Amino acid sequence: METSKRRALGRGLEELFHNEPIDYDKIEEKIITDTPKEAITELKLSELRSNPYQPRQTFDEEALQELANSIKEHGVFQPIIAKKSIKGYEIIAGERRVKASLLAGLETIPAIVRDFSDEEMMEIALLENLQRENLSSLEEATAYRKLIETLNLTQDQLAKRLGKSRSHITNMLGLLTLPEEVKDLLVDNKISMSHARVLSKIEDKDKVVALANRIVRENLNVRKIEELATQEEYEKKKPNVRHITHNAYREVEEMLGDKLGTKVKIKNNKIEITFVNANDLNRILEIMEMDR
């Protein structure tokens, strides 16, 4: 009975997206498309509160006022998505519309009520931050770790759900193992994420700190650090792919996926690069531009 009730009220993110990478911008679109008009209800604005797992965000007051003016004239164009809670409702998507509706003096707002679990609420909040916010490398790595721990996923499962390469997830999580002194250098932009990725593969923490300080002191580039890191006193690196054969495609896919931070597929003499949304595509293009 409980299972049928759960399915009647809503489907989890995995059911919504099947085997596709989960795109935050499409979560709302898919839910609204799948919901019949008669299932849209009016909720009191006073009963709505933010997703408890969503970090506090600042909103552009001028843009909110413009939206409020539009709502006064035309009404709320698209329903929000909310979840029933012990006290009122929690906003899953549409917080900006809620704030603008309050400014417009409305008392209710059209809404779709869905039965997302706490884990799914957290996943949505983290996805929004990963795909919409300009996170630092350490913040991105922390978000990955939270998703893995909260949803009990393997790195490979997380990579598939986010449309990233497995090696990108592994490399980002490796940043969290860096000594605090080195993390501070990364946060302060004294070393780059590429520097930090190489450093994270060195086992001896004292040598990691010493090499990080040398990067800052001598302004060493990433290629030089990679050369130093292959010396006997440091952990050995994976050999580069030199001879490309059909059987080596998988290794090349991993190498390109690691570089671009996304899933790469080589098939029929074509390279397919996966991206989640426009922001993700822009990120990939920036990486390719920097390497020109």
C-alpha cells in the first residue's frame, strides 16, 4: 500500500531521468510536463519555506521587483514544486517566484506537490549548487562527497548520474585529502586546481606541503610539477597513452574525460563529449580554450 501511494504521489529522480545524467534545470520541466492541470493546486505563501538542505542564497532585489510587477499584471506563469512537511510545505523549485509573489501582494501561488524524500531534497539542493553556482574546486569536491555519502553511491554511479567522468570524480575527491595548508593555497588561488590534482596523488603529506610551497615560491607551472612528481621520491604517475589502437580507446576516453571533467565516448572515429546543460558546456569550452 505504501509503495503504491509513493508511486502515485511522485517518482524519484532516478525514475524521472532513467539513464540520463540528472540536470537540475530539467527536473522542474519534467515534473510540470508529467503533471495534469487538475493536479495543480493553490498553496498559501505563508505556509511555504525554503528547502532545508539548500544553502542560503542572495536574490537580486531589482530582478525580484521586476518579476513581482509581471506577476501583478499577468499572474504566476509557471507553478512551483513543493513537498508537504510537518508544518506547511518545503519549496523544491520556484523560490524566486515565491519571493516575487510575496512582493506582489499575493496570498497564494499555483503549485505541484510531490513526495520527495529527504535524500532527494538534499540531492536537488546539491545539484542546483553544482550546476548553477560557480563553485570552487573544493566546494565541488565537498558536494560530490555529500552526494556519495547521503545517497550511498559509488564514484562510478555518481559519475553516471551527473554526466561526469569517473576519473573527474576521483580527482576532485582527491583534493579533500590534501593537507590544510595546501587547501588554503588552493582557496587563495596561489596554486591552481591542476596543481592541486597532481599534489593530491603524492602520498607523503610533508612532501606535498613542501612541493606546494615550491610552486608558490618558484611560480612553477603544472607541467613542471608533473615532471617532478614522477621522480622516485614521489608516487609514480600513470604512463601517458602513446600508441592509439582500437583497444586503447577506453584509456583515451578516460584521459580526455579526466581533462574535461565529463564523460567522453569514442565511437565510429568520432569523439562524443557529454555535457549536462549550457553552463556545463561553457565550462568545457573554457578548458579547451585555455589549452589552445
